[in-house]
Amino acid sequence: MSNPVFFATPGALDHQVPGSHFVLEGAEARHAVTVKRIAVGESVDIADGAGKRLTGTVAAVGQGELTVECSVLDTEERPDLRLVLVQALAKGDRDELAAETATELGIDAIIPWQSERSIVRWKGERAAKAHAKWQSVVTAAAKQARRAWIPEVRAAVDGAGLQAAVSAADLAIILHEDAVRPLRSVLEAWCENNAGAPEPGPREILLIVGPEGGISPREVTRLCGAGAVTALLGHHVLRSSTAGPAATVLASDILGRW
């Protein structure tokens, strides 16, 4: 069974080496000691959310702190080909559920999207609180999945912002029930067309999911004008909370990420 994971701040593990001791403090330490009841002698992983993972043995447990003796310090590189979920805001916390599940399945980043048909609206203070909640949900999901990387929840975008993101992406796919080509076909064709191409840096593929009422025809036209393509995920219409995670699984397999 894999070790439980607790998160430190990015950079906190930079100077750790086998045999050194790392002291975890704050909310994560309190969770480890009070909720998980981690005891001296148990094996745990401490990740910094930015790729570094310390595996070690608990040397001491204190009031609000956990001291771990480092056995191994690994750096997990991010994949060169990254998947980004563009999730339209949806009612009933289905958007948060999509972000949570996609994180467990390996998504690299998430973009909240204020689509035309989104019933939920992020405005003023609510926008900041909602964004922080999404990041908290994603962090908890990364912890559950024992990930060393915490996906970034990027700034929310409207239609114009998403068009700009589509233009900047290496591939942007709108998951749409009226599409003709299956998602597998779109991804395999893209891989074939880009085989052997130089890779100066990481590349990103956007997976775009609409709200409960679907993406409006006008939005589809504008996004395709910016370079997006439509793809059919399956024969059944999926909920807004299900489409993104399902696409993440399929894309991860086709792209060789799994």
C-alpha cells in the first residue's frame, strides 16, 4: 500500500537529503497527527506540490508538527504533453466534482469557464472565494491520489478569454454531442501529424466541457474560429461533471501518459 501524502510548501524540500530531518508544520501536520493519527515509525511521503517527494519515516510527533527522517528524495518531472481541463461553471457543484475527479485521474491544470449558458456566475468577492475553493478541492484530490504535483486552477475566463487560450494551445478539443469525429480519432490524428516534430517546450491540449445546457452554437463557432476542433466522447450524453474526467482517461491512454 502506498504511503499517505502530506503537502509542504513549494521549495520546502529543496535542501533535504537522505538522513536529514524535515519538520512539517501547520494544518497539514495537524491533520497528520490529529486526524490520521500518524505515529513514530510509520512511513509517509511529503510532497511540495511542485514535483518533489520526500519518502521517510516519522521520527517524532509533536503538538502541530511532524518530524520525518528522509530516506529518499525524488523529483517527478511534469509530462511534456499536458492536459488542461476547461470546465464550464455548473450548478450543484458539478463543476467542482469534475475538477476533483479529473485531478485524481491526472489532469495537469484546470481553467474555470464562464460560458454563455452557465447558470452559476462568478462575480466580485464570490469569484475569489470560488476560485480558492476550487484550488482547495484540487489540492485535496491530489493528496488523495498521492500526487507530487498539485494541478493549477488558472484564472477564470469568459468567452474572449477562452478564445485566447484556444489560440495559444497546441490543440483544443470541444467535447460536443453533435461532433462527427470521435475523440480517439482526433487525438490519434494529431499525434500522427506531430510525430517527429521538434519539441522546444511543453505542449498543451485543452479539453473543453460545457455547462448543463451545453455549449451554445455561437460559442462553438467562435472557438472553432480560434482553432478548436469538436470531438464526440461517446454515444451517450454525459453530465458536465463526467465528461471532463472521461476525456482525461481516454486522452491519457491515447497519448501514452498512462
